[in-house]
Amino acid sequence: MGNCRTWELNSDETTIPTDHRLTDQSSSSPVVEQGSDVTTSEPANSAQPNSETHTDSPPQVNKLATDSHDTLPQRALVIGCGYLGSRVAQAWVQQGVQVSALTRSSETAERFRASGLAPILGDVLQPETLAALPAVDVVLYAVGYDRNSSAGKREVYVDGLRHVLASIDGRSSERPCRLIYVSSSSVYGQSQGEWVDEQSPTEPTTEGGEICLAAERLLEHRPETIRLRLSGIYGPGRLLARIEQLQQGLTLEGNPEAWLNLIHVDDAARAVLATARHGSPQPLYLVSDDQPITRRDYYSQLAALVQAPVPQFAATKTGSPSEASSVHVPSRSSKNKRCRNRLLHSLLNDTLLYPTIATGLPNAIAPDGQHR
């Protein structure tokens, strides 16, 4: 055989990798842009190790149809073991894969070790610390960004990835391992409700999208590389701030008719697992659920589930919905596209656990992410 998470999840996409915080070194989703409709109540992605380590991967995450060409990796490395990466890591552990995970923190290293991972102390911004990265069959790269870090976003996402590539590809006697890079749908700049897919032009209009695309370009000529462009990741623990805002009856600003593109974290994890074992995966997948949804419908469904008042959106002086950023729920009017996931369906054999938020949101708000 042989990730720009994410600042926090964007209103309709992750922006750079997807786990939050450089987890270990960590993200989510790639870079998610500031001002997110899908978000967590925790700090944004960090270049510091992510303190969040999930010890259990939902059993259904491991349920993937396979064919005779699929090969389970024997050894894997997770760089960015946060919201998404930790679920993938635990799924691999449950499958008997030897999993290593990078972290800057000795404390986090102990948690990794207790959950069956082999911790590696290192920092993507300090290339000399990456010499200990092991030879593996597959690397998951899902590094996120810490707004409290002194390092810049481009430094973390682009330079950090360059350092890792130099380490894992510097062993000339070995063929390249498979690299799964968690990117973001923010690389698309379409803003008039257009449908986008893997073949659509990438002309980002935000800093996060530009950085994500710059990181992707480091991988253009590398063999055994799969880019996963995730839309906004949601799931257990990721909606707390938005729920509180709805329950307080705060007015939401931004265009209520703008489109959101979302993916449940369990389906995002399954996409990673499928590309890791697939005999001949495509080099690029757009990872989003089956049904883009307007912000109005999204907040209305979430409000109904948590017994909050019907969401109210602010209006401009002319009485039309405002597209200005909100103090409470910022949005970016340039984000208004719809993601098509046909190739993802082919990868997952037409099976998403949560094809729309109708099934995904109840799981996300249930205690411990239990199914309803």
C-alpha cells in the first residue's frame, strides 16, 4: 500500500484540516474558517497538542464494505489526532493495526499510550523532532490550527506539511507510504449556490482556503497521496456553542438562505478508513453528506431538537436578510456553494451513516453521541 479541521468548523466547511487543534499535533478538519455555523465549544485548532483523545471509536465506523483488492494497513501514523484523527486511530487499533500518533505533550503522550497508541513526541514546526517518525504503510495528516499559537496559519499548514514530507519521504530505500491529507472544501470560491465536485475550479476567496490550496499543491506530484476535501464536520461535542445561542434566543445575522455543506465526523472517519485500505483509490474526494441545507433550515432543525425558540435572523435596513458578519453567529457571504458527493458514495459503496442532518443532528446532540 503504498491532513486546512480545521480552525473551527466553517459555516459550510472545514478549512484546513479537520481535527481541532494541532493535535496532536492535531485537527479536523483542516482549516476551518473563523465564524462557523458548525463549531465546538472548545478552543480552535491548535498548534499545541490536542488535549482531546477519544478512547472509543463508534462500532459502525468500522463497518465498511470491502473487496478483494482492499488491504488493511499493518502500521499507521496519525499526525493530527484530534476530533477526527482520534476516531480513525481508535478504529485502526480495534482492527489490529499498529498505530503511532504525534504529539508535543508528554501528558497527551501518556493518554495516547493508555488508549493503545504509540506516542511520538515531536512538532511539525520543528523538523529536527520528526526524525523519529516511524516507517508505516499509511499516514493520516489532519493538523489543525491554534489561534493562541505564535505561529502563523501558513507556517503551520504549509511549512509543517513540508517538514513532515521531508521526513517520511526522505528514506530513499523505501517506496512512499500512502498519505491521506485532510483538506477543506474552502478551496472552492464559488458563491452563487453552484454545485461543486472534484473537477470544479479551485479559486478560494478566503485566507484559509488559499492556505489549504497551497498545502495541497505540495502534494500534486507525490505518489500514493489522497486528498480529502471535507465540508463542515459536526458530531458529538461540536454544536454546544450554537445550541447555547439558540436556547438564549439570540438573533442570528447572515444570509439565512445561504447553503451549508456538512459531514458527520463518523462518516468522515469512514472515508479516511476506506481510502487507507482501498486497492486503487482516487487521488481526491469531496467529503460531504447528501443534502446541502440552508442556514435557516439547519438552525430550525437544531432548535427544534433542543427545544429552543424558532431562530430569528436579523434584517437589513431594507428588510432583507443581512449578509454581514454577526456578533453571535458570523457567516461569510462568499460561502454559498453546494457540494456534490458522488465519488464519496462510490468509495463508501453508497452507504453514509448520516446522509443528512435529519439523522446526524439527533446523534450529535444525544448524550455521549448515542444513536436515537
